[in-house]
Amino acid sequence: MQAFAEPFRRGWQQNVQVKSVLYDGQSDFQHVQVLDTVPFGRMLVLDDACQTSVVDEYIYHEMLVHVPMMAHPDPRRALIIGGGDGGALRRVLEYPGVKATMVEIDGDVVRVSRELTPSIAGDAFENPNGELLIDDGVKYLRETKEHFDVIMVDSTDPVGPAVELFGEAFYRDAARAIGDNGIIVTQSGSPLVMMDELVEAANLMKRVFPIVHTYICSIPLYPGVLWSFTAASNTIDPSNVDVNEIAARLQRNGHPTGWYTPAIHKAAFALPNFMGNALQEKDSNAPASLPIPISGE
């Protein structure tokens, strides 16, 4: 049985046993693969980086979507940048009356995901409240006149076609689109092996927004397992929520969650000291090595 491994990140590498390769192609933007794996089932890989799997996708997508959607008191319009697998769109459309626009730069990712990992999106792509645009998300946000209550950046790491999604200009365009009462959240990498990217993203957001909070969860598929998201707003503090209101809204949505709960929403913002200390630094310098030992040495 063959194995798949992402490139090393600060000496960290995970191997996954692969039963078969279901798709292997080159789009106009990136190398696209779908692998059938032993621990994660079908897994989407872009440019040799694991993106999502049918086994644990719910953790990432629930934390990306429900945290900002529940932090907003009454979301009506949502924008997803990236998210070609459809998992984020599916969770957004669980909210009654919410209309969502998804802007994905790579149509091949959408096509392959719909064909080979359909359980991730469910019927989201057929939902009349959802709109799919195959376009450059950076360009779309720069040019749109639309207002959004919530923006979710569901992107790959800040390389290749995703690099501009982590820039100050992008965050300023997002600030204009959400106005005073909206919120934006982006995945911001592993604090264990990608602290540089996390701190830089948070610092850039702080140049644009007065309220910036990072939160965490555990995602087995991703490097380091511990994963972060960073949310920003002019007025909404996503860590200050009413857990009873979240519980009521989840009940109204009528879609059971696998990871997200009202208590997890609150707890996700309780950061360990090594993260809190790094994020409080005035510059974007990150530790050159892991903040905790991983080899037992």
C-alpha cells in the first residue's frame, strides 16, 4: 500500500496510507488530486497539501462557519472566498433566510469535488439561496458593490493563487464590504508549525480592524493537528457570545453538528500561553522552532 506525505513544515511531516488515487490532474492554477485513504477516506489534495477529507471535514467547516455566523446577531448575506469542496457553503445555507455567494478561482476543484466527494457539499450547490462564481476572489471583493454580513476565507495556505488573500489590501476591501456591523474570518494555519503565517495574518488584520481574535480547534488531517482561525470586525467580538442564544439558533437551524457546540464556541477563544504571547508581540516575528517539543527530546 502506497503512502502520501505533505512536504515537511519545520521538520514536521505526516504520512497517510493511500488505497488508491481517484483523480490526478493539473488545473490552470494547481495540482489537484483526490486520494482514497485508510484513515480519512476520500481526501482532496491541492499542490501536495491536504485540504479536506470526508471523515473529518465537519470539524474545519463547522468552526469556519458557525463561529462568525453565530457571532453576528442577524446574518443575511454571506460571502465565501474559496471553498471549492462546498463544505462551507453547505453550513452557511443551514441558516434560514441566509443567501450566500461563493467565489472559487478554480473550477476544476468544484467539478472534481462534486464528482468524487459529494458528501462534503451535500445539496449546497443546488440550493437556490447559494450562488457559485468561478472567479478570482481577490478581484471580486475589490470590485463588488455588495454588502455582506459575514465573509469567510476558505483558502489554501498563503502560497500560489491564495497568497493575496492574506494581504492588507484584501482585508481593507473586506472591511469596506462588511461595513461597521459585519465580521470576517480566515483560516490562519497551525500555531505549532505555521506560527509565522498566523502572527502575520493577525497583525495585518489589526492594521484594519479594531477587534481581532484568534480561535483554535483540533483537525487530525492538518499539519500539527492544532489549527487556528482569525476573526476580525469593527464592532463584533466573536468571543463574547450568549451560549443560550447559540443553542437556540442551532435548534432552529435543525442541522446537528459533529464538533461545534455553544460551549466549544466560547472555549475556542481560550488560547494557550505560547499563542497568546506570540499574538501580543508588536511585530510579526515568530519563533524559529516549535514552541513545544514533538519528538520527546
